[in-house]
Amino acid sequence: MRLSIITDSTCDLTADELKALDVEAVPLHVHFQGQTFKDWLEIDPARIIAGVAAGAGMPSTSQPSPAEFAAAYGRAAAAGADEVLVITISSGISGTYQSAVIAKEGVGLPVTVFDGQAASLGHGEMVRVASRLRAEGADLATITRALERIRDTNFVVFTVATMDYLQKNGRIGKASAFLGSLLNVKPLLTLDGGKVGPLSRARGIKKAQQEMVERFAAYVAAAKGPVVLNLIHVQDPPAAERLRAAIDEAGIGYSFGGYHEIGAVIASHVGPDTFGLYTHEAV
């Protein structure tokens, strides 16, 4: 059986890596300055951050249509696929999963849609593992079990420079947004049940970074085996690098997945100078 793997653009894997993995990413859309752009293909975070700073209105985003997923399934079939695995951003924060499910109708080959209940490198890591296991000859059931383990052990913690983006895009309550703007308080956020939720608040960037290190250390201590660490950011590579340096200084062991720029869709919701980490138990 020839398995095709499809994901969406919010996995935040680069075009080169997706090509190497033999995975297609269906792009989400960003609506900004009166135009609609395809995530990563036609717009990047830098344009959004600069535009909003210059006075442009907040961007909004939308999921791919079922027709866009159906077209990807058709390309997979034309390339000789017998079945398709789709790995999507959390259904709790995007309608992408639903579009992928609707698109299954009338495709003519079996399609399994997996809700990653994560975003960015959360489901990007799932894509990496699925591609690796496929290359090793694993069947779909084995791959799905591995994805479930990643989903069950996935943990993200991140902070944002301002809660305005999350508040105005409806991703977190107004009260939390207000508290996050007071007295240099940095909110620490996570995905809880596939939705953005608060973890705690720290006074200033350094304390926020230290709490991330402490939470990662606690995660590693409780893990059943080795863990994978990915560092994420929006237009702030030094913040991600400083976080890794602090983790290394603390002597915490991990397998490194890399530094990753968060794409335009997620950047539209979290804003500039966001940074944090994604981790999961290795499979």
C-alpha cells in the first residue's frame, strides 16, 4: 500500500523539509490589508508584524476549504497513493480538521484525518514521525498509534509580548488579556484540550523564561523515556536561542528538533516576540 501524508501549513515545517519528508501542506489563509494570502506561500510573519506596527488593522485567518483538501487528495491519488493520512492543527482552534473530513466524500480512496490537537511544531513533529515510520515500512495503524502517543504527551508553553492579538482574534478571554497587559506581567500559555489556555503569569521576560525551563525540567522528570524539544518564535530568534541556553545550563537532557519560525497564520493570533517550546516523548 502506498500511503500519502498530507498536513496543513500551520505545522510550520519549511518547504525544503516538507519536500524531503514527501509531505504536502495545504495552506491556510491570512486576510490582511484587504487581500487574502496563502500561509507561508504568499505571506510571512514579518509582513504582518510590520504592517500592524505601521497602523494596519489586525489580520484574520481562515481554514482551507474542503475543495482545497479534495484537490490535494486528488493529487495523491494521481501520484499512485492507495490511502491518505491527513494530520491537522487542533480542531479546537481551527476549522481545518473539519474541512479535511468533509473533503473525504467522493474521493475514491480511503482518507484518515488525524486531529493533532496541537499547532506549529506540535503537529509538525507528528508529520516528521509519520514520514519516518512510513519510510520504515510501518502500516497506517502503527503510524496512528505513534501519533496518538505524541498527542497524548505533547506539551507547549509560550509567552507573548502582548495579549492584543489573542484577545482581538477571540483566542482567549478579555479578562486574561487585561491581566497580561499589566505591570510587565508576561502570561505563560499552553494548549489545554487543543485550545489556548493560561498556565501562569511571570513578572518580566527573564522570569517567564525561567518558569519555562522549570516546567520543561518537570516534564522531562515525569516522562517515561527520552523527549524531543522544539523551540518556536515569532520574529525573535534570539529569544528562542536564550531559552535553549537556559535549558542547557540547567542540565536537562533532550533530543533537539530545531528552532522554528511560527508562520503567518499563527503569528496573526499570537503577535510579535512570541517564543516558547514544544516537547513530547520520543517515539
